[in-house]
Amino acid sequence: MTIKTLPATPEARPRSGVSSQISPRALASWDASIRAASAEEDRSIGIYDVIGVDYWTGEGVTAKRIASALRSLGKGPVTVNVNSPGGDLFEGLAIYNLLREHAGEVTVRVLGVAASAASIIAMAGDNVQVARAGFLMIHNAWVVAAGNRNDLRDVADYLEPFDAAMADIYAARTGDDVKSIQKLLDAETWIGGSDAVDRGFADELLPSDQVGHDGAAAKAAAVRRIESALRASGMPRSEAQKLISEFKSGLSDSAGNGVSDSADRGHTPNSTAEVVALDVLKSFMS
């Protein structure tokens, strides 16, 4: 069990009609290619993806996966390398609690970004290290909800305990008061490496030679960022995902003809939002 005294968190799931989403700004700031150096310790766990199951790859970091990794490692010290834009809050809370209960010292190393739900996971470390050029991002629970005005008011009330739980975790780690932390959550606060150490979110800086880059991982991150940009243009998520699939199909069918040509072959825009969306796709893919 952790040597630090930190609060536990609720692990409840939201009711039907409410789904946890990744903050678009967190996705835009995440470089998925950042990994720990190749000579990782044997007793390490990598959190290099979105928290929860990712729509595009069917992968992602889940509580089930972390629980399995901890069981395989057994008792003793564990190093958790983190570079994630966040994702499913409830998976993040479960992973946080799993790390708290691990029978051994937990060292968390923030290699790039630990945003949103990933920043909650980072707080479970007995020792938290952060890259000098790394970031933590904290904010209130961010969801997509459906329903009438009464349903939406109810959703806002429903989310308050989770925001309070997150504030409690950050306050326990930093020693700051809960009200001050709540102001940081309300403002969606980005905290750089040195600042994270100064504020108590991390214990020390990470040596700069402990990170590397994986080009393949950046491609999957680009698809997620495209989806985020399309949704920001006013396109529903389902339509954005469909358009990206059609666009990728057009690229395959017309390989070598250029991005603009493949976009025209892959999909014909039929709305202002789709015209804007295709411009966004071209800018990302060019």
C-alpha cells in the first residue's frame, strides 16, 4: 500500500446519456511519440495512450490492464511512465486507487503530458517526477450529455462530487487548500515541470535523458486530433468519424495523387461544416 496518505476516490459510472470525453486542448498538446528510454526497468508500467478504450484503435489504458500489470509484477517498487491526454475519468479514478493500494513504492514519471484523468493517476505516486518540459493539466470533469434542460441541470449536480474528489486529491498532494485547487480546476490550468515541483504536484524533475520518441504512435494521435478539430467546426462526432474513415479510404484509393485529390475522391462535401472539415483534414494530412 502507498506510503503517502491520500484520499480515495469514487469509482461510479455515469448514468445513460452522459459520456466522458477527452478535452480537445489536451489532445492538441499531447505528443504521443514520447516514451521512456528503451532501457526501461523491468518493473515499469507505461501509460502512453488515452485513459479508457480508444474509439479509433480499440486500445487505451484501462483499470483492467493496470490491475493485470500490477499482479504480474507482484509486491515491490513499481515505476509508472506517463504521457497521456487523459480520457475516461472513471477509469482514471480506478487506476489511481489501484496504484494507491499497491504493496510497494510507486514512482510516477511524467514524460510529456499528464492531462485530465492522467493527472489524477500521476497523483498516486509515492514519488512523482516530471520532465522539465513536461506538463500537468487539471480541470473539472468534462462530459458530453444528452437530454432536456432538467436533465442537464441534474447532470451538473451529478458531476459536483467528482470535481470535489479531484480537488481533494490535488489538495492532499500539494498541501494547498481545496478552494484554491477548485479555482485551478475551474480555469483549466496547465502546470509546467518546474512549476509543478514548486507547487507540490510533483516531487522532483525528471532527468532529460529518460525520454525518447516513437514515430508510429504519433500517427494514431493525429487521427484523434483531426476528430477533435472536426467536432470543433460544428460536426457531430459520428459524422466526423465517418468522414475521417471515408477520407482515409480516399487516400488509399488514390495513393500518390496528393492530399487534395484524394480528399475529392474520398468524399464530396454537402454542407458548410463539411467544407470546413475537409480543409481541416487537408491541413493535418499535408
